[in-house]
Amino acid sequence: MSRTLRWFAVIGVALVVFGPLGLILYQSFLNEPFFSQSARFSLDAYRYILSDSGFHSAFGTSLVVSFGMTLISVPLGSLLAFLLVRTDLPGKKWLEPWILVPIFLSPVVLAFGYVVAVGPVGFFSLWTKALIGRVPWSLYSLFGMVLIAGLTHVPHTFLYVSSALRSLDPSVEEAARVAGAGPWRIAVTVSLPLVLPSILFSAALIFLLGFELFGLPLVLGDPAGLLVLTTYLYKLTNLLGIPSYHLIAVVALSIVALTFPLVYLQRRMLRTAGRFAVIGGKGQAFRPLPLGALRWPAVAVVVLWLAVTVLLPLVGVALRSLVSSWGEGIKLSEVLTLDHFRELSGYPNLVRGIINTFLIGGVGGALSVIFYAVVALAAHRWQSRWVTFLDYLVMVPRALPGLVVGLAFLWVFLFFKPIAPLRTTLFSLWIAYTVVWLAYGLRLISASLFQVKPELEEAARVTGATQGLVFRDVTLPLIRFGLIGSWLLIFMMYVREYSTGVYLLGPGTEVIGSLIVSLWGTGALDLIAALSVVEVALVGIVLFIALRLGVRLDA
Amino acid sequence: MIKRVVWLSVVLAALCFQNLSTYAAESPQTLAGAQKEGKLVIYSSTDSASVEPLLQDFKSLYPFLQVEYNDLNTTEIYNRFVAETASGSGTADLLWSSAMDLQLQLASKGNALAYASPEISGLPKWAVWQNQAFGTTFEPVSIAYNKRLLPADAVPQNHSDMIRLPKEKPDVFKEKIATFDPEKSGVGFLMMTQDAKMFPQFWDLAKALGSSGTKVYTSTGAMLEKVGSGEHYLAYNIVGSYVLLRQKKDPSLALVLPKDYTLVFSRIAFISKTARNPNSAKLFLDYILSKRGQSVMSEKSLVYSIRSDVTGNVTAAGLTKELGKALKPIEVNTDILAGLEQKKRLEFMKQWQAALKR
């Protein structure tokens, strides 16, 4: 039973990853589209890209962005998680849903929100200008881009680390406290080191996400002439007039190549994963750590982060949805209107788009979590080279930029005949999303799995339970917070996701992301803003209910 | 009351009758074929909100047709079509896109069905390529500007002004001009290469844009939004129809059609050779080229009509009255494909980049 499961996991994951990846690899060695009659083997694409100075500088910029945002979001996200999960931070129940907003808001919309708020003629910039005579910052700069990318990726780390912290045995912190350590010291020397696997996973993934960023650099980098790898890719689709798939493939593979050293590094640092197991066999009572004098400074940090990362862009978007025009020389009181929402309600396919988005996020997300859980369990406590193989494999899909992944999935569903009929259904979209977020979901679940001490499973097995029974009655209940946390995370990822499915969507299967992009093309930014406000409100309600009712994340 | 109802239905019936009489272009075979097909798949870059009135009217003529309208961007249309055609699975019956070069490239490679539409007679000669690719609109390429913020004496009226004014008023124009990035946008590239053809001082213009710190964009929407807000004051080479649409919401936006020459751009439609519903596609092509379809386009969607017998401001006829010989349509033929020639294209981009750098 368990052998079958393991092989199912290895073969299944290999198939779904190598499908699109194989096509891209094959394409990179040709001189024309692989489906063209006249396609021949050629290394021209490699020659062109590797000698193009545009590629070099874009790669360099991407590296800077990735490093920068990892350095910002990982420490901040970990700290935030510690404060919200382990301490008696005032008002934390109310703060949590807000922290997650940047995750499900489309990056293009988020960036646009910043433009309306702190762009050259943003409302906040204009106030500042009226006050001190100039605008002392520039949104369209490398620094602005890195800062915003870093801050808006804090929730990714937060979700990871907080879910790991929740299953941490509080007695270790209690011990440190009794020994006289303050909250800061406990966080840095006890709690966070114990969830190091989750922190490292999130660091590696955020680093990769940095290479995959598209919306932010498009809106914030382009006006400054800053090209990152994805916008460079975008340029490649048009540079020669006709999309040159072989060039695109080579650029994509250059990012994939980055995953290998990244996974290697991460594996080295985690060699002794066993020592992180802290859900032991003894009972535990959780009491939040008193922050004491640090109480209000901590609140200030959280609120400041929220103001910059959530409030600012959100107010920008909300404001845009309520005015007919904005910017220099406009009195807001004269341009207020509800027209955009009215117009939105008459927009074709809107309701279906919203329903589809929630279907793919809720139901699809749950199915994905089940799939991830099966794979994670199969690999759990399996000393085999195949696990190493899996570790490297799952990172790959997320390393492929959205523009490329979308195309690759179109090709897979077109040229791999057995699954071709699925192409026009939401199911194809679900498969694509599941593959792309494989690493994300899988790591989240395996991180929770590693927190369960083997002694519990062994105890059950000694008393005669079968492998399946151990899983059902011991492991599963212990990792349920991890599972629910990943479902919530995956739900929000799927709500936002667009580029992966861009070629799989059609009438009847449109999602909010696709509606936003189609509006973006013709300049209906007012409608995009209104749609995003509706989206935030709807997801907000779901989140609120989830956190208030059944899904108790803060156990 | 009853009298009124009767009266109303008489009027309605008369209206319907009139509709039928002014619109009966299709051949009986096409109609019968379309009835059998019952379906039509369209890939289009015209967004679904602005196309809605057109689709509604079309559906009212042929209620038996189920129209699947895919609103995609131009690159997506191309990528989907070539892959789907190569794999032998179904693709769109009709492709309608503003990427004139990509559309003609596909048609010239034998992907388009030849069809002598009865509406051809209503179109200018340059708008039809071998009865395969059809220019469906007549959209002037304009200069959009913010009339709230750009002083009246700084509004360019022709292409020479675009060189002169930024030099004369550097403070007004510094970082206030937006235009397409020809490296990332095919439509932008097409317009600029046409400019280079029409306007001997084009490279001076490019340098003037460069020295005033012009920002380049990939989407008309982003440009118009930023012209509206005052982050920029002026956007160069914007398709007029989009400005008209935005004007409805943002009264600060205005547009200039350059007096020396105004490029005219056209969305190209063709029927796929492997169309599963060729008859339905013919009906749709006939419809968008017909007087009725073009009138709806002009009045409801604010897209400039190409037929000379459609009157109003948003039409070729209206533009001709205003600009006459200054109108320079980008012709629907394989000349456009010169822009796809790799070496020349890269050279143009290089020159553009050099000009844009201060």
C-alpha cells in the first residue's frame, strides 16, 4: 500500500512537471516552433540569448530584486508570524485577515494602487508636495520596486512560518521565559530557529517568485526603463515581430537552472530535519507569551507595515474605483461617482468570472491540498534518492515565468491527445494551477509533517495499527492546522493566479484575473479598480468567516 | 390602451421589416449552412464590453447562432491559433485583431479562407487583401492630451510640432510625454515604422521624445490613465477610438489628429481555412463589414467605421471631410510584412533606442 503510494507520488509528480518542462527544453534546441514542419535542431537560441547584453542586464536586475525582496520579506514575515501566533499582541484577531490581502490581489492592481497613492501625481504624493514643496521619493526606481516587492511578499513568509509556529510545543518558549528571556530573545533564539525549515522554504520560494514577478516590474519598472527577466521575456515575444518560442524557452530555462543550486543549498541546511520535531507525545497547554513593555512598539511595527503594504495600495485602488478622474488639479469631491460599479454590473461574464474564481480557489484549492498531502505523505520519512529527486523536481514549475507556463500548458493540452478534451474545462486550469503551486503546497504540508515526532506514529504502529490507520488517527489530526493553512494559502493563490491559465481560459471558464487583464488592454482602469474592490470584499468576507468560524488558525 | 398597443406593434413590425429589408446580404446557401452549424467561435482583441452592442445586434439577426467570443490580446490570438492549427484540434472560425502584421502574416501563410463577401463593394480597395484579409475599421492614429493641464499653446497640431514644442517648452514637456514601446508592442512598432516612412524627420522626432524624457508603455490603457491623471500630459500615437471611449468618462482628455498626415489603422479580420463553422464566420464577416454593422460600431462602440456610406463623426466619411488627403491608411497588404524582416526590424529598434537615450 505504502509502496504503491510512493511510486504514485514519484511518477505522478514527474509526469506533470516533465510534461511542460520537456516541451520547453525541446523547443529551446529548435530554430522554429516545435510543431512546425520546418523546425530543425539548432543552438541559435542559446547563442542569441547568452550573448545578448539585454539578457545579462535583465538577469542582473532580477537577481537584485530577488535578493532584495527575500531580505525584506523573510525577516519581517517571520517576526510578524511570531507576534501574531505566539504573543499576546493586542487586536491580533483583527489584524490577521488584513495581512493576507497582498496575496490575493493581482500584482498589476497592487502596483496600480501604489501609482494612484504614491506615484508622481498620486494623492499622497500631492499632499506631501503641498506640505513640503516636493515629493521626496520615486516610485519608478529599482529601490521602489524592491521595497514594494519585498513588503508585499511578507504574507507568503507569514503564512508559512505562522502555520509552523502554531504546531510548536509552547513549553520550550515557556522554559526560556522562566529562565528570564524577553520576547525578542525568545523569538530569535528559540521559536524561529525551531521553525527554520519553514523559514528556509519560504526564503527559497520567495527568491524564485522574485524571478517570476511580472505585474510589479511591468507597472513600476517599465517607466524607469528597468527590465527584469520577465519583462525581457515579454519584449522577446514582440522583438522579432512573431513570438520566438525558442528564445523564450532559453530564458525560461535559465531561471529553471537557478532552482538547482537553490534546492541544494536548502537541503544542506536542513540535513537534520529530525531535530525540528516538537509535537511530542505529552500534552500541552498554550499560553501566549506576554510582550510586556514591547506590546505597543510591536503593535506599531505591525500597523506601520499594514499601512504601507495594505492600506496604501488598497486606498489607491478603492479611490480610483470611486472617481471619474484623479491626479494633478482635480478636486476629489467633484469627481466622486458610483458609475464604475454600475457599469461593472452590466459587464458580460462578470458573475461567471467571480463564481469560477471561487470554484477554482475553494474546491480546486481543496483538491490540490489533498493531492499535495498524498505526495507529501508518500515522501515522508522515506530515506531514498527518489525523495531528493522530488525535492528538485517540485521547484521547477514555479521557476517558469507565467508567460511561459501558460504557453507550455496550452501545448501540453493540445499535443498530448489523451488529455486534450479537458482543455476547455475548468479542470485543465486546475491541473495547471496545481502543478505550478506544487512546491508551495507540498512544502507547507511536509513542514507540518516534520513537526510530528516519529514516536507518536511508532506508538500507534506498535499497538497494531496499520499504516493507513496511523495516518488517519494520528498524523492527519496532528497536521490539520497545516492542511487548513495551506488550503487558505492555496485558495488565495488561485484567486489571484492568471498567467498560468491564460491559454486555457475561454468563454465560460473566465476568472477574475482574466477579466482584469482584458480590461487592462483597453484602459478601463476604473473598471479594474471597481472589480478589484469587489474581489477584495468577497475574499475578505470568506477569510473573515473562515477565521471566525470553523477554521481556527490561532489555536 | 389597446389601441396604443396595436399601434406600437405595428410600428415595431414595420421596424423589423425595415431591418430585414436593409439587411439581407447573405446568400441562401451560407444561411442554410450556418443554420446547420449553429455555432461561431471568434478570437478577437476588441474587448468584450465595447463589442457587446455589435454582438447583440448580430445575434438578433441570427438568433440560431451560438457565438463564442474570446476576448484575447493580439499575441495570445496568434499563439493560440498557430498551436491549435498545428495540433489539428479546433480553433477559431474567425480572427479579428488589431495586430495588422500578425494577421497578414497568418493570412499570407495560407491560413485564411478566400471569401468574396458581398460587402466588399462598400470597402476601399486597399482594405481587402486577396479576398482573404479584410480591414474592418478606419481608426485615426492621434495625439491624446490632457486639456486641463497642457496649455493651449503647447498642444501640437502636426508632427513638426512634436519636434518643436518639447524644445521650446522643456519645462512643460519634461517627462510628460508617453508613447508606445515599439520593442514590446507590435502595434506601436507598426505605427512608428509607418511614421518613419511618411515623415522624413521622424528620427528628429524620436530624438525630441528622448531629450524630453518620454516614457514608453505597452498598453493604451495605462497611457490614457496617466494622461488623465497628469502624470503625463500627452500621449503620442494613440488609436483615436480608445480616446473617444475614455473621453466619455474623463472630460479632461482630448485628441488631435495631426494636420500634416494622420495614419489610419485598421483591425483586420479573416476566416480560418480550417474553420469548423465557415458559413457562420461568413455571416459575421459580412455583418461587421455591412452598413448596419458598421453603423453600430461607429455609434455604439465608438470605433471609426471604414465604409464611406456610413455618416457621422466617428466614420471614415467624417474624417475625410475634416482631413481629406492628409489621411494615410496603413494598407492591408503584404507590404506590412516588411516590418517582420528580422535584420531590418532589429536595426530599427537599435536606432530607436539610441534616439530615445538622451
